[in-house]
Amino acid sequence: MAQEKETPSVKHQSRTSRYFRGLLREIVIPIVCALVVIQYVIQAFQIPSGSMEDTLLTGDFLLGLKFIYGSPVPFSDNKFPGFQDPKPGDVIIFRYPGEPEYPDYDRVRYTHIANALMFGNFYWDKSPVPGNPHIVHYADGPKDFIKRCMAMSGQTVEVHQGILTVDGRVRAEIPGHGKYSAKYRSFSSRDSLAPVRLPSPGDNILLDTLSLPRLWWIRSLMIQENPEDRVELQLSLEKEGVPVPNYVFENFRVPVENDRGLLINALLANGGAVGQGLRQGDTITGPMPFALFSNLARTGFLPRLDPNAPVSGFTRAVSYDYFEGAQLQDLASNVMRLKTEDSTAHWALHYHLTFNGKPINMYKVKAPVYFMMGDNRDNSADSRYWGFVARRNIKAKAFVVYFSFENSDSSFSFGNPVSWFTIPFKIRWTRLGKIVHLVGE
């Protein structure tokens, strides 16, 4: 019997189906599997600074396990149950509590499109300025931080001359290969923090009893626990009972600390005085508008780029300077100086929180909170400065260093092909595969 010949159309369909099956098998399925793993199982993180030295080094690349504390539920703010809760001693990756999750603190206007890992996040702007693109690129945020958990809800922390105390027990030892200088340098939060108890779920916090910096901590906690709501700190400076929103302090004093960059830049821009050989713990003085504080306290950020400027291209970039709450202590201190120097007038600084535009005087904590510190106690912006990390902001438990690259001298550059030959000498081979929680044990 003669064999039936395959028609050209059947051959074409066969080749097409084989092509698409191969495409599905070799590209689509691996990409989908990788995205599922990234979403629910692991998180890649690069150490950008020395705040965890010498446990983790600048240039370390590590993997964090998301499912340990609970993977995120798609298209919601909830999480799947985890295997354990964070505990003191864990090295944790978390979303920085000092900034909102959405550009301009506007969840209604912006919709999250994608997390492009090292390239930042992309959002859809529902109401862009006429002529501007809908896609917004948030290259440097929302940021993820990595620190070590040192305390949790119900515990009391204190820092005295740089030494941490938890529940009255001195913790002079630094976990891992951490380090700090025993020399007392200044009255910054790095070296001196009055005892503070971490609130527990269900605690009712009386807001009108808090100092200004502590009220900022609670504002941050409220934002973390209520991402769909708007929480603002309202500040008012009054002279003889009359608001003076445009008042300018002539000799505003700011300590030189690693969380004071925004105020220091403002002083320098306004002609502030800078001494020779400036070091951490020194003080600079200069003119400072009260409006800088009132505007930043209300929003929590200052745009680096004009949101109303015309933009050409497919995306509009956004970036922000964020307001660390420790700077509110500088405001309170300078108002006290103003009262002393101008004793003939009655000066007063008033403040309160609003929740979706309505003043509130009490807040009920929803979930456990945590106190984070860097192993490098001298050079770490952490909970000593910006307060508590809410359970919702916890993302992953640091697990393993999978790559480490030393380039502190910047001698390697992708734009310099000659430097490519230094790659084998830049890799810290002995750090590859190190389990994070075993470092220092």
C-alpha cells in the first residue's frame, strides 16, 4: 500500500507547533517558575553600605527566604502563614518604614505595575500632567533594608553611651562580626536613646502624651499598618498665640550626624556656618525656615524632581528625600532656645496627628513590632533613628551569601574593558555560600 504523503500545510503546522512547544518549554515555563520563586520563596538582596559590617560586607549578594515569615498573597496586603515569627537575633530584610509604598504617598493615583529588582519599581499614573507619560519609574524605592532584630513587642530598649540595653540587660556584645566604638561622641540617637517600650498588639497609645520624635515613630507605624490611609503630622509654631508659618530661625543648630543630611544641606543652602575639620558630633548653625519642618512633617518626603515638569519619553522618574524623625528633636530643641533668647514673647510649638484628615488622640496597635539595628553600630541608620518596623513590612529572613564582590576602590567598571581582567581578583571567594545566621558563631 502506498504511504500517504504529508501535505505542505500539515508540515508547516507541525513545525509551528514544535516551535511553540519548544518556546513554552525552554523560555515561558522557566520564566514563570522563576517569577513564582521570586514572588513566594526567595528575595535577592545586595548589601549597599557598611551598616552590617563585618557580618555582611558591601558588595555581598545574598538570598532571603520569604516563606519563613510568610509569602505575600497576590493582589492584596495579606500574607500566607509563615513557619515562624521574627525573633531577636534574626537578620531580616524589610521595607524601609520611613517612606510610603507609592509615589507621592498616593495609593489612589498610582497602581504598582512591576518590581524590576535592581532597576526599581514601575507604577501607572492614572492622572498624569497633560502631555506626560502614564508610566512612572521609582528607581530608588520603595527601599528594602537589612538589619538585625534586637527586640520585639513588649520589650524595653535603651541606648546609653552607645551600649544597648534590652529589658534592663546590657547587650554590650555585638552579634556576628559587628563593631562599634566605645567612645561616647554626642547626644545623637546612635549613642543615647531614652528607654522605650515596644508596643504589643492591642495596645492603645495615647498620642497627646508623646514627645515630638516619639509621635513621629507612631506615625510611621500607623503608615506601615494602614497603607491605604493617609497619616499626617501637623506642626504649628505660634508667637503670642498667633501662628507664624513663615518664621525663619536665624541661628538654627544642627548636629552633624548620619541622619541629618537633609537639614545640613538646607543650612548650607541658606548660608550656614561650617567649621574646619567638621566631624560627626559637631554642630553647625545657620538660617532655617520653619516651613521646611511643617511641610516635611505633613508628607514625610520632599520630591527631588518637579512632578509637574514636562517629560519626554515613555516614563517619568520620581525620587524623594525622606524626613528622619530624629530631626524633629532638633526643631524642639531650637524652639526651646528661642524661648530662652526671646523671653519677652510667648513661643509655643503645637503638634498632632491626623488620620485621613481627622485629628486623633489614640491609636490601637494591630500586630507585633520590631526594633532593628545594624551590626556596625557606629554607621547604621536604624530603629534608633526611625523607630519600629511593623510586622507587615517584614519581607524575608537573610539566608545565604551567594556572591561577593569587592570594589570599594571603584577600579572595576563595565565601561572599562581593561578592568574586566580584575574580576577573578575582586570576588571574595571565601564568602560564597556562607550561611548568614552562622557568621560569627
